[in-house]
Amino acid sequence: MTELRDKIALITGASSGIGEATARKLSETGTRLILAARRLDRLEKLASELAADCHLILLDVRDREAVEASVADLPDAWQDIEILVNNAGLARGMSSIHNGDHEHWEEMIDTNMKGLLYVSRAVIPGMIRRGRGHIINIGSIAGHEVYPDGNVYCATKHGVVALSKGMMIDLVDTPIQVSCIDPGLVETEFSLVRFSGDNERASRIYEGYDPLTGADIADAIVWVASRPAHVVVADMIILPKAQASTMVIHKGK
């Protein structure tokens, strides 16, 4: 087991959901946290509740120049990132491709794939120079299956799985570990964002069964990050007991 105390972890999308839960779990291990998100007020509130030493970054991962500057301009005490949790991601809408919203497509592609690439490209060279590091990409069960009206979102999460495999190949001759964690239904702000703030529609997604929580995924992230140097958890699918696939969900608890 690898000791996480005093390691520096960068978490994107840290202001809510899986990212926030991961910050809380890593804080318990003594990890120092770089928390990045678009909502600075939420990051400030989160940091005030954590025992860990925190450095906050107001960041939209879709902005390549901002990503590069944020990493390059880190204070000396925060330069040595050893754990990167590429968590920032979202879904927008559900529709057939021929009825799709171009802006929704661009936001999902720019956040889920290009944002992950921008952050990884900025952080990985430092890991290689220092000879240590672990990249944990947050994918989805949608990266292994495609469901009706989920076309572009599913494509981006298939992309996360493919990029994770590509990173493993490119870094196989280095000490850097690469993992991909693919959750099923997790009750966070995910559906609220997908349905543009329609709380009633979002809530129906999680009715009638016990969905995963952000803390469930955070537990897995901490476990994956603490594996010994010779071990890589390449890909982990995590589902609630009531979910057998993207569209097979038993509701009736």
C-alpha cells in the first residue's frame, strides 16, 4: 500500500459531486489538495471544511491557455503533483443525433475529452521528470455501452477510456500509473446539469433504488491511488446493485 500523506493531488471539477467527495476522502489521508473548478465560492467553502492543506484554482478545463498557466504558475510548494484526478465532466441533454444541439455537443467534447487532455498534457511532463505520479481518469459506464439519445456523451466517455489506454501505453516505460474509474448511476448534480436545472426530471433518475454516492466513488479513487508502485488498476466499473447496465435498472426497493 502506498502512503498518501503529504502527497499533492490535483482534482478537477472539485466543487461538487465526485470531485468534492474525493477531496474529502483524500483530506482524511493527509494528502495536500489542489482543488480546481469554475465555482470558486464552492471551493472556498469546501476548503474551509477540510483538515488538509489546500490550494484553490478558479479554472475551466476547456480553456487550454488557462490550464497551462494555472499549472505553470503554481507556487513552488505546490509544483510536485503526484496524483491527478481528471474528474471534470458533464452531460448536456438527451436527443437523437439528427436533433442534437451543437452547443451541447461542443461543451461535452470540450470538457470531457479536450479538458482532460489539456490538464494531462500540463501535468504529466512534471511527473515524468520527478519519476513518480498517478493519473486517475473518471470515465463512466457510458464509456463501455451506448444508450438511446446518449450518443455524444457516450462517445466522449468512450474517448476517456481510449485516452486512458493510450496514456498507459505511452507511459509504460515510466513509473507513472494510469487508472480509469467508470461509475454507473451516481446521485450528484450530474442529471441536474444534463437537464438544465430541471430538478423534477433529474430527481426521477434516482427514484426507486439506491444509487451510488460521490463518496462511493471517492472510496474507490483513494483505494486505487494507494496501490503499490508495481500495481495498476487499469479500469474499474462501479455500479449500484440495482443497475446491471446503462439501461437495465431495477426500481422497486
